[in-house]
Amino acid sequence: MTIRVVIADDQAMVRDAFSVLLGAQPGIEVAGTAQDGAEAITLAHELRPDVIVMDIRMPGVDGIEATRRITAAPDAHPKVLVLTTFNLDEYVYEALRAGAAGFLLKDASGVELAEAVRVVAGGDALLSPDLTRRLIAEFARIGTGSGAGAGSGPQRSGVRIDALTGRETEVLARIAQGLSNAEIAAALTVAEETVKTHVGRILHKLRLRDRTQAAVFAYESGLVVPGGTTP
């Protein structure tokens, strides 16, 4: 299946470059481009792409607010892959809280960009497990220390972590570490299909959209703490 992508960035040169890079990759089609967050919201509704590659810092409606509106829509369909210039950018944490499914540095190669689009479109982990563990832990630390976005995170959605079974809690903790379903299955000595079932139940019970929000939930609820041990 072809993955349809919208690119949102206020710099025309970046939009053009990413359009060329992604358009050259098999199985990916650039359906449109947006110069700001407001236009990205419009295109999300009109074009219904699979993935929106979203710059965080744009004038007017920025990437965080655009992501929040797109993922909050009742018929929300696109996954949002946010772009950032700096590796440990606190704005990325806010984007994840807003509903972004992953993030990527702007200096990524065409192959890396395409792979990130495929990973996000498939609903898998953010990017590589190592990057996921390091950055989500850092964003959780930043968010906890600064009170950024208090009241708006997924743990404020009216559900409690004790709604999960013991096994589901174990799976959630490992999602927060950035482990894939196969890695979780190996760690817990269960079938990968069993892990998929647990992940689906976790998302349903906690009213979360994807694994990314589940990982943020795990940190914000205190189930997993940066540098701590896994339950």
C-alpha cells in the first residue's frame, strides 16, 4: 500500500527538499504541502493523508497546536511525525503530549526520513528503541521538573493505571522503554501475538491513540521513571 504524506514547514526550501526525498522512495506519495500549522490542519481534513511530517516551530499556528487539533478530531486519521532541529528539544516533548506519533531531526537523510514515515504509519515505536528510551526519558524529566503542559497530558484523561492487569502493566513499562512487540515478547517469554493483544487492550483501557502516548503515559503516571527499574 502507498503511504500518503503531507509535509508542513514554513520554509519553502525544506518543503521542496523533503518532497523530493520522499517522492523518490518506493511506496510513499507526497499528497500535498503546507506552509503553516493552519494549512496543515486543513489538508489533514481535505486530503486525509496517512502521515503528516510536521515542523514544530512555525509562525501563527505552530506544529504543536496543529498536532493537538489534528489528533483530537473525532475522525483523526493521520499520524504526525514532528521535525526538530535539536536532539533534546523540550518542544518535542510537548508535541508527543499533543498526540504526535514520533519525531525526527531535520538533518536526517532521505532514507531515514522515509523509514520514519513507514514506522509511524505502521503504528510502531517512535524510531529506534535506543533513541526512544533516551529521549522520552529526558522529555519526561523536563516535563516533570518544569510542570510543562500541566493538566493536558494523557494521564489527565480520566483513567487510572490500575485499570490494567499485572501483565498489561509489564507490557506498558516496556513500551515506555522503546521495545518492539518482538522484544517485549522475548522479555516476557510470551508469543508476539499475545503482546499485540495486550497493547490493544492497554490503548483501549487508557483511551490512548498509539504506543507513543502510551509511553508518555507510563512516565507521567509514575509507572516508569527516568533511570529507574522496570516493573
